[in-house]
Amino acid sequence: MRVPILKQGDYVIASIQSALTDDDLLQLRDGLAAHVGRYRSKGVIVDVTVLDVMDSFATRTVRDLAQMVRLRGAKTVIVGIQPEVAFAMVQLGLDLGDIATALDLEEALELLRNECK
Amino acid sequence: MNASSTHLTEQCIPIMSDIDVIEARGAARALATRVGFTGVDPTLIASAVSEIARNIVEYAGPGEIILSVVWNHLSMGLQVVARDQGPGIADVSSVMRGVRTTSRGLGRGLRGSQRLMDEFRVESSLGQGTTITMRKWLP
């Protein structure tokens, strides 16, 4: 299941549509890092609203993704972590480090606009 | 763990690759909901299954995950058995205490899964593989 990556002005939005295999996640990570370079994007938004589980691999890959994007000169915002998923992540001892998060797309765009001025 | 009778809905999912991890946690969530778990519980169960299935893929594949409904005198619950014939864990208790860790986080996944479930047992011997049995009871 490929994740569609949309360009919106200075930002790139990746909207996850269904559960992702490890390969899908790695492809998303690499695809976004490439995208940022190609389009000179300032910010990346990853919408994880549909994910019903974020296990250690998913969390690690999202962290790596944000780090790669940061090294390419852009900022990442993770959008839509469900409350149950957040609860499970805390119990599992997983965290996203200092990656920005937002409840919805609008809030994420707002966050990027303020950051990337 | 308490003695209990199992069955009727026993489901076995072979675990060979990351795609099976998704299959296993999906099946666990579906069964959890059917058993009557609500709110955050199906997600906690699915997350625990995801972690232990992932351990099988990363360290010990192939293996299997067996989901079943269990009863004790008080309640009904869901049991997850994860079994592999992998290298085994040399010192289960230090892994579970967090004394010994591995590069990719075997112990962390096990300890995390333990926190998500009500009962958790690891049986392992070197060269013989590992069996993890975990249960969550309806509140």
C-alpha cells in the first residue's frame, strides 16, 4: 500500500490510508526525504489518523523519517495519533522524541506556517 | 496463571514476515472486540500482539500466534500464545527486568507487551525456541 504524497505550496502532505507493512513505512520515509529535496519543501506533514497500532518499528521509522527530513532542511509534523494509540505507545515505552505533533491537518499547517516564517 | 478452559474460537496465524504481523494484530483486535473488550483495550491487545509478532519476525522466525478465548471462574478473556523454534532467550528474567537488552529492543518489546496485558509468561530455552503466553481479562 503506497502512501500518496501531496505537495501543497511549501509543504508536503503524506496521508496514510491503511495499515502499512514495514516496507511501506521505509518507502514512505525515503520518499518523503527525496520529496523535500526535489520540491524544496519547508515542512512535511504525516497523517497517521487511520493507524490503529503504532508499534516499536512504526515509531522508530517515524522518528528516523523526521530526523532525515530535518537534515534535509525541513520540519515534520505528525498528525492524528488516536487517543488509544497514544495510550498504548506510552505503555510500550515508545515516544516520538521532539517531533512536533498536531491533532489535525489544519493545526499542523498552522504550526508549520508559524515555524517556517 | 490460573487454570482455565479454552476454545471454540482458536485461530492460528503463521508468522513469517512483517505482513503477518499486520494480519496477527488485525485478528487479535477482531477477536478482542468479539469477546467484548471495548474502549482502549482492543488497541492495547493489538499493540501487544504486534510487538511479540515482530519479535518472532526479527529474532526467531518463523513462528505462529494462536488466539483463543479463555475463561476462569470470574471472567472471560483473550489468550495469545506466540511460539517459535528460534534461538531462544538465554536469560529470560534479566531480559524482563531490563538488565539485558539487545540492539533492536527484544526486551523492551517484551516488557512493553507485559504492561499492556494482565498475565504474561515467557518460556524459553536456548536452541529450543520461545513460547510467550499472555492474557487479558474482561474488566
